[in-house]
Amino acid sequence: MRLLVIGGTRFLGRHLVAQALQAGHRVTLLNRGRANPGLFPQADHCIADRNGDLSVLGDDERWDAAIDNCAYLPRQVHALAARLAGRVGQYQMVSSISVYAAFRPGMAEDAALATIDDPDTETVDGRTYGALKALCEQAAEAGFPGRCLQPRPALIVGPHDPTERFTWWVRRFARAEPGGEVLAPGRPDAPVQFIDVRDAAAWLLRQAEAGTTGAFNLTGPDPAGTMGGLIDALRTTLGPTVRPVWVDEDFLRAAGVEPWSDLPVWLGRDEEASHRLDASRARATGLRCRPWAETIADTAAWAATAAASPSTPPGLAPAREAELLARWRAP
Ligand SMILES: NC(=O)c1ccc[n+]([C@@H]2O[C@H](COP(=O)([O-])OP(=O)(O)OC[C@H]3O[C@@H](n4cnc5c(N)ncnc54)[C@H](OP(=O)(O)O)[C@@H]3O)[C@@H](O)[C@H]2O)c1
């Protein structure tokens, strides 16, 4: 198969390209050459900013599938479609579960999508990201009619994750003292979903090979996981003697602790429905999710060699966590 990957050198794209090359596919990469230059010498490289001149993609080359891993604005999809018109088989626009207008437990792909007042905005942030991705999905269908796959991943985790969300938990348990305590937020039975980046990449590649079309929630595990299951998998894999201390959500909120940003992965009860999506369509088309223990062990091995990359990484600082635990215990 001839595969074009737009944005294939950092996290999801990097794993996708590695697996595609491993499977013997011929891969062309389009990116700016900033993230990990020198990666994948065996691929064909087109160095360009997708927001500018795309003549680097030539006029004659054809691809069986194009996987667009870094589209955030509909005009980016329109520009790519104009450049590639008639030259790709399947087009994958990697979307997100953030496309949904609201979440309810067990939600499938037919739920209502988010909308935006200003569809031409160039500001991609927490308020606009999901609705702009929904517009990217529409732009994909307009530009590559009947040939689009719109994978909607939930939280993606694993080696090379630049966001330090799931990785924060891995680092937290990896540095815990034997017998020490770790703050565990909310309820052990609160739902948790995420997908190992390598499982997401394998599914994308499989759908490129099959030419699948349509929208798919992309997350694991099967059956759905819980915060207690995650904490237990972290403890078992990284610190069997560590003692989790479950701290009530109301106490944490009153202390100014924010779910997701202060304690990554965890969502408070008002938002936890987004950790309970129906991914049965993806499973029926081959999605397989590895055990959490494997994701944790591999992320820990990678994290031990990689510094936390965001300038303001998420997660509680050690002193703040200790102070919260002391206050939680205080009579
Ligand atoms: N991470 C998650 O938890 C999550 C969850 C749901 C959905 N998603 C979606 O999954 C996709 C992959 O996310 P990711 O974080 O894993 O991305 P990634 O693979 O790290 O992708 C970044 C890639 O895009 C390239 N790139 C960025 N801007 C570019 C531009 N203007 N022109 C050309 N290439 C450009 C980068 O290379 P250069 O910098 O060298 O150009 C790099 O190769 C995204 O569409 C995201 O919205 C992610």
C-alpha cells in the first residue's frame, strides 16, 4: 500500500508510520521538519507547512490512503483536498471525541456534534477545538466524498506522549517511596477510558488497508475501565507497596483542585460520561486494546528516558499533594 501521512513524526503519527513501515508499506510523510527531524529515513519526506504551498506533494503521485493527523481547521482539509483531488483512495481525518455537543454514558457515533458561532476562527483552544474538528469532518466528506474515515479518539496515551497527562500518573507511581501514599481522586468506581497510542495506530492502519469509511469512537478498554482499576494497575505495575488514599471529590474541589488539569485522566462526576463512550463499532472492525499494565510498563520505560516536555506540565506538585493528604486526614 502507498500511504501519505500528514503529521507522522511525533506521537500518534509517529507510531502509525513506524507500524506502516514495519508492515512493508511505502510511506510518504508531510510535515514541517520540526518534530524529530531525521526520523524514518526509509520513508519519502515532503517538508512543508500544510498551511502554505503544498506543491511539494507533486502533481502525479497517487496514494491508496492519506491519513491526516494534524488537521485542526476546516480550511486545512479543503486545501489538502484541492491539492490531492482524485489522487488518494481513502482519506482519514483524525478527529476527536471532543466533536460531541454533550456527553451521556454509552454514547455512540450518531450523537449530536458541537457547533460554533464563528466557523472561520483560527483560534484553536478548549472552547473551539471540538466544533472545529466537527467542521474538519464535514470538510473531509466534501473534499473526499464517500472515501472518508473519521476516527474519533478519546485520550491517547503511551510512549512519546508530549502532553504529560497519563504519563504524570506513571511518573507519580514510579517515584513513590516503598510503602508511601498516593492521593487517589474521587471514587474507585468512576469510569475511565483511554487508548494506547499503539492500539490506535494499529486500528488506523488496518482501516487504511480495508478502505473503511465513516465515524468511529476510538477508545478502550473493553469492558470499560474505572479509576480504581487504573490506580490498581499503576500500583501493581510500578509500586506494589504503595498505598492509594481515596480523597472525596467535594473535598478536592473545595480545596481548588481541578479534575483533568491538577489530576490528569480523572474527570469529576459532572464530566465523567465522556469516559463511558460506546466504541463497539471500532471493536467490530478490529480494535484490540492491550492490558493497562502493558501500557503503564512501556510508558514508564519511555518516561525514564524522557524529560517532561510541556512548559507547565499538568498534575499536582509533590508538596501540594502532601498538604492535601494531611488536610484530608485532619480531624
Ligand atoms: N493526544 C490525544 O489525547 C488526542 C485525543 C483525541 C484526538 N487527538 C487527535 O489525534 C491527532 C494526533 O494528535 P497527536 O498529538 O498525536 O499529534 P502528533 O502525532 O504529535 O502530530 C504532530 C505532527 O504534525 C506535524 N505538524 C504539525 N503542524 C504541522 C503543519 N502546520 N504542517 C505540517 N505538519 C505539521 C508535526 O511535525 P512538524 O512539527 O515537524 O511539522 C508532527 O509530525 C490530532 O489530530 C489530535 O487532534 C489526539
